[in-house]
Amino acid sequence: MPILRTKTAQMLASLPLVNTGEDHIGWMKPEIWAGMEQTLREQGVLTVPVDVTQAYSMQFLEEIYK
């Protein structure tokens, strides 16, 4: 089952990206969103500025991690 081994290796390799050990899983820092918005504008993916504070909410995560 080479595909199973490959998929397992991919999943294990991605774990540090999902759980950095700094915050709860799913936690999003405003500066990361702002940096991504800037990168997407520089690459022409976004053609107008986006207010990243309106793009996401931490409400759900704040509730489950009380």
C-alpha cells in the first residue's frame, strides 16, 4: 500500500503546520492575515485592499477554548 504510506507521511509532515505549539489549533493571528492580504495584493490576486479584521472571526475558537 504505497499510497497509504505516502498519505500518512504527508499527514505527519503537516502536523507542525496545524499545531505550532504556540496557540490552540485553528488560532489565527491578525498579523498573519495582514501579511497574506499584502502578499496577495502584491501578486495581483487581490486588486483592492481587504480589511482583514472583517475577513474572519475568532468567536467560535474563543468559545471552545474557554
